[in-house]
Amino acid sequence: MPHLPVVQRLIEALRCLPGVGPKSAQRMAYHLLERDRDGARRLARALDEAGERVRRCRLCRSLSEDELCEVCANARRDRSLLCVVETPADTQAIEQATGYRGLYFVLMGRLSPLDGIGPEELGLDRLGARLAEGEVRELILATNFTAEGEATAQYISTVAREHSVRVTRIAQGVPVGGELEYVDQDTLSHAFRGRRDL
Amino acid sequence: MSHPRRVALQPGHVLHQRPYRDSSLLVEAFTPDFGRVGLVARGARGPRSRMRGLLQPFRPLLLSWAGGGDLATLVGVEADGPMRVLAGVGLLSGFYVNELLVRLTARHDPHPALYHAYVAVLAGLQDSGREEPALRIFEKRLLQELGYGLLLDREATSGRAIEPERLYRYRPELGPVPADEGAAQYPAIHGRNLLALAHERPDFDAEGLREAKGLMRNAIARQLGDRPLKSRDLFQGAPQRRSGARGSGGDA
């Protein structure tokens, strides 16, 4: 028996989720309809609400309910420090792992010419405008340690230098608990080159 | 065209990679014997993947893959010597070179000589301040390998030898003509710089760098067609302000 048209539409809609193919979409749809109508309604409301209310923070481009996200709106944070990350998830990781008290700028990607992503697509003109305001004293580059993340950091550092802002890059090296014997050779080579005085 | 089912430990470089399905990567690699190949790296985006760190552009690798279709499955990747450290202009230029290869070569089209030129340009890009000459030589060899090699040591119409101190205009698809014979819309270049490119001895002065760049940009724009190279946007100062020059490539 074919699916009811309305169920078919639900299955199609669920397939917009990453990793959800026709089979899993069908399983999810029938689960919600047969076993968990309440859950289905909650999900629908939550999706609707989030879709309506979540937008980009005017300052850091991260996701936010208001014009400014919680971090950018917080008056107690140090506005002279700005940390550049690739995704909102990176912001979360830094918040949880460090005592960083400055602000963020979320690129929502990285420079990747072969994917058609250049400085414009990442909003780097806005970052430049922000640096021109003169409030930022140090720009911390926390893009990923991939060739594209490095290129992004490289590009932003030239922008920052035009505005005479100090630029730092997060360090790279042997992980905590790592034994040199088992660390991959590229990481070790970076760590070795980045050694410092004690 | 059929491709071998299994290839073991082929030297290669990653030109580009992007997410594929849930946890895999689609890798565009460049190799001496098979040219550009598309490889699926299964599970390479997982947190414990050992491949992920290695599958970075500019890193010499040994690649093994299986499967005969347009996309093969990457079954092994090993480091081939120490990593290459590209920084600053060298790193950004590396992306330019990779974009050229992706745009201008076809998959499964073997170009051993071009692969050697690629390895040579990456080595050159590590040498800060010497990036531009390395790029010009690579561009020259790239055009040559693609079958659009430039005439650099003789005049186009007369066949006379190029004179070092004379100024020429480079007519696309034809070659250099003496500048006093018209063709003012084409890139100007001195004979000594043409000869330096011809003999791959690019000890250019500032003027030579500018002329060689103008010549190559024009010649490559003709191969690229209407879509400009995105990686040019990475070069601060050059990109936005040069949009006129890029536009002129479109008329090729």
C-alpha cells in the first residue's frame, strides 16, 4: 500500500536531515504517528519556533535569538579581545574548555576557493569594519589546523595588520596525555617547530 | 575508458577535499600516472580517523585505491616524507595552483611531466619571496602540458629570434610580435623576459615579474573561459582592485 499523501510529505520533509535516507525517514514518520503523537507535536512546535526566532547575531554572526547573542551582549566580557572561529560549535568548545572572557567572530566556514568560498562569503569585510572601529586590541585566530583553516588565518592576519591590531594564532602541538611515539608525524613536526623557551 | 581496478602506493597530492555523505570525504587527488582522480575516503571525517590529518593539500602522500569507476575508493594513505610547510603568500599561491589543476585538467588524464612541475612549484612556494617566479614556470609548463604551449623564443610571424632588449606584444594563440608593429591591446613584455621564461631561468626584476604575470594571466584566462579563479580573491589588494584585469580575461 502506498503512503498517504500527507505521510509521504512528512517522509520527504524528514529527509532534509543529515544522514536520513528514505528508509530512516519512513521509520521516523511512522514512529511519530503510531507511538508518539505528543512528541510529534512538540517537535513541530519547536521546529517552527526555532525557525522563526533564531537569527544571526549582528556582531559575531553566530546564531542568536536577539539582535545580539548572549556573549556579545554581555557587558562584563572583554571587548578588546576578539577570537575568530569557523563554526558556532567551535565557540562552544572554547567556552567550555577555557576561561576566555573576550568576544567571538564566527566565520560560518573557512576560505575555500575550490568551493567558491572567498573573503566576501565569510563576511570578512565586516570583520575589517569591526577592527577599524579600534576597540579590538588583540585578534585571536582559532580557525582549524587544516590547509584551508591556515589560509583563512593567514588572510585575516593581513587584514588585521592593516588596522594595526595584534594578531595571535592558537598554539598547536602534542595532545595532553600524548606520547611522542604515538603522535602522528605532522603534529609532532608542528610541535617541534613551535617549541618555546622555558 | 576503463581504469585499473586496484592501484597501490601511487605518489600523489590532495588538491581538494569536501564532505561526502555522513562521515566520508570526497578527495580530488593529483598523481603522476593517473592524473587527477576522485577518491572517496570512507569514514575519514570520523573523530578517530587517521586519514583525516594526512589528507591535506600540499602534503606528499602515497595513495592506494580500488574501483574502476569515476570515483574510486581510497583504501590506504601514507605520508611520503616530511610535510611541506607553506605559509603566507606561498600558502595562498598553493590554493591558486590547485584551483588551476582542478579547473584545467580532466580526471584520469595522466600528466607525469605536469606532476613533476607541480611538485617543483610546491617546493618553490616554500621559499618566501621567490613564489612568483615559481608560479610563472609552473603556469608555462601547465599550458605546455595542456597543449597550449607558448611561443617564447621566436617572433610569431617572421620567425626571427627574440632580441633581449626589444619590447614585444604577445598575441594570443600566435606569439610575440614587435611592439612597434601594433597589437597594443595585448600584454607587453621585453625579449629578455620571454627568453627567461623559455629557458626557465626566471631571475626577473620587478618589471619582469609584472610582464611575465601579465602574459601568463592573459594566456590562462583564455583557457579558463568566463568563470574567474576564486583563489585570486585571496590575494589582498590584488583581488577587488584588479577586477578590471579579470574582466579582460573573459573576452578571450
